[in-house]
Amino acid sequence: MNDLLNRDAVDLAAMIARREISATELMEATLVRIAEVNPKLNAIVSMIDSEAAMEMARAADRGPVKGPMHGLPLAIKDLADAKGLPTTMGSPAYKDAGPAPKDDIMVARMRAAGALIVGKTNTPEFGLGSHTYNPVWGATRNAWDPSRSAGGSSGGAAVALTTGMTPIADGSDMMGSLRNPAGWANIYGYRPSWGLVPSEPEGDAFLHQLSTAGPMGRSPADVAMTLSVQAGHDPRQPHGRDLPDIEHLQANLEGRRIGWLGDWGGALPMEAGILEACEAAFKTFNDLGCTVEKIAPPFQLELIWDSWITLRSWSNAASLAALYLDDRTRDLMKPEAQWEAERGLRLSAMDVHRASVIRSRWFEKAAQLFDSYDVLVLPTAQVWPFPVEWTWPKTIAGISMDTYHRWMEVVVPAGLIGLPCLAVPAGFGATGLPIGLQLVGRRGSDVALLQMGQGWHDAAPWAQLRPEVT
């Protein structure tokens, strides 16, 4: 692999701005890398013509520096609109989608900052399920072991990043979609405080607060740079917030208090080796001068789960109802999407209210936890990457999973209440597969959380390892 592709995105952008390298040179190396490894892993879909990509890069070299992403190749997750590219969402209902007429807000901001958009990254159908496969593009394979899942729903983005096919990536996260694939790729995925990165000003703008867009990177510095472009209040939406100064990530972390939630007192079944790998990584916290304390379950997990599946199905039904209620498209939806729509359409207003009351109680309790701890920590997944042919793990440690997404329950506590959460590499298990840690912070503590991540990145010896794709 070209040595350029091992560099952090912030370094590449700075080199382009100083004219030490050209955007053309980086694009050429990127296209060679995509041609080399993408056929084996299936991370990037809907690629533009290579000559069109090169002309974009040449134009970037001729013009002024637009912003912090100037000249960086980027592929957009196939749930967001990028002008001129189809948005299939991995669904047969949209497989013949024509070119999108405009960029989504986040995409427009990255393009304006100089990113050169060359294609899309693969995702599960409608982004449902943390395993990137669909009937339109097929499955994305884990770069550390192509026989295994890449996670999801930002699985294509994670694989593109860890293999050097793109220097930066966008994604979205409702149920761990920026966190689980990052953990399984040995990179960083960041779910920002809810409202920091605006969604599209379409439909309801007040009620649904589970999903958010966000960045992925091979380093927290790259994550922070991408977030600085994506973030910022959109005046058409009521709940947005602006990002504080994120330029300086180096910080003294001595004395930071870490609360280890582990398997939530046994409530979360874990595959063998997950907890041990995570706890072995805690030496990095110690090296940084942090203290780690195992804490008892702070809230009844079953209540969190009940609130989650109610609010999630309600949210999914809002977006899927039109397809589900149309006889011509219902059977084109995968069973899990139909299940979500059916559940959501059956809910009453009081069902949703009760779920949100539980959510509110959990938010209050979590706020109290942050009076004692700077960061709460959980694994990024309850299992190691599983065979790519599976639809989802049906059991963990002998315990049956009662839904298609129960095996990812570990990501729900942060997502339900919109807390910022950074997935960091935690090392590798006995079979050589990676796992990550979720670093969860108080709402609005995005800068402090990314500083913690940068300290981790500088201290963890495995954080910069990349897979060899043969």
C-alpha cells in the first residue's frame, strides 16, 4: 500500500494545503488501493468513473484550499444523499434510484470543506442491524478476516478506513452503527452528543432523538477534524447545538475517573474473551494516570431495553410506513424492517409516552453518575465478529437472542439518551479479531471525550495496527 494512505487525514490535508503533495497524487493512490482491495471486501459501492475522480482532484489542485478536508477522497454512507450518486439504502425498493438531486446537510458541509466524493459505502438494508449485508450490493467483509462480519450499519465505512481506501469517513448511529464496526475494524467511531450534527429538516423535527450522523477515523484527531465540519446548529431545526473549540486535543488526563460497567452486572451476555480483552486494555488508562473502578448496574437494563425497542420501532415506522403499507413494496423489505414497521404502527401515544418517561429517568440517573465519573466504559459489542453468512447471532453464551438486534444491547444505554460516545480500539482476542471500548461522556462533553480518545491513541500500542489484505 502506498505510504500516503497510512497517514492521518489531518496530515494529508495539511500536506495538500502546503503543496507538499497534490490532491491528484492522493486520489491516484486511493483509486489504486480501492481497485486492489474493494473487490475482496465490498466496502465501497456506486463508485464514480475514475477519470471523473481524477478530474475532481486536478480541479482541487488548481483552485484555492476550501477547508480542512481539501483534496481528501471520501465515500458517503449509502443512507445519505450525495448529489449525483444514487441512494439505495441497500433496499430493492430503491435499487434503481437515480442520482440524488442534492446533498444532505452533512454531505454538503464536507463537500464545501474540500472533500472529493467518489462513491458510497455499503450499509445493511435501511441501516437496520449491525451486520452490513443487503440484496442490492451484497455483504461487506471484515478486513481482519474476510470470512467474518464487518458490523454495521457503517460497516462499509469502517472497512474502507481501516484498509486505506478512504482517509476519513462519515456514518450514522442509532444502535451502535458508528461504534460496533469501528470496534471490529480497530479504528475510531464517534457518536456525538445528540443534536450536534443536524439531520435533514424533513418531517418531524421535535420527537425522534435516537439516531445521529457522525464521523469515523483512524485517529481521534481525524474524528475531531471531520466532526468540526459536520457539526453546527441548523437554524431550521429546534434542538441543534454548536461545537466548542476542538482544535486542541492534547490534554493532561491524570486523575480522570473511569466507571467500568462491563456486562452490567451479568445482565448482558458476553461471548468468551470480550470482557477479558477489554479489561486487559485498561492498562492504557493507568498509563494515562486515570483510575478505573468497576461499578454496579446503575439502572434496570430491561427497562432501558423496553424503552429502546418502543422508541426505535416508533421511529422506524415513521420512515418505513409508506413502503410497508404499499402492497407493491412491502415484500421487498427484509423481515426485520417489516417487524419494525409492524411494531411501530401498533403503538399508542401512551406507549410512546411511557417509554420516554423511562428514558427520562435513565437520563437523570446517568447525570448523577457523571458527578462521580468522567467517563463510563462498555465494550463495543457482546460478540466477536461472526461468520459473514449469518443474518445475526441467535445466541450468546448459550442465551437466546429474542430479536434481531438484542445481541447489540450493549450500545443502547448511551444511544437511548443521546450521550456522546467514542469507540476506541481495545486490542485483539485469541483468534486475532479486534474489539473496542465505548467511552461514554456526559451530554455536551464532546471535546473532553475526544481528548481522552487522543490520549488513548497515543498510549495504546495496538491502536495504529492495520490489517493486511491479501
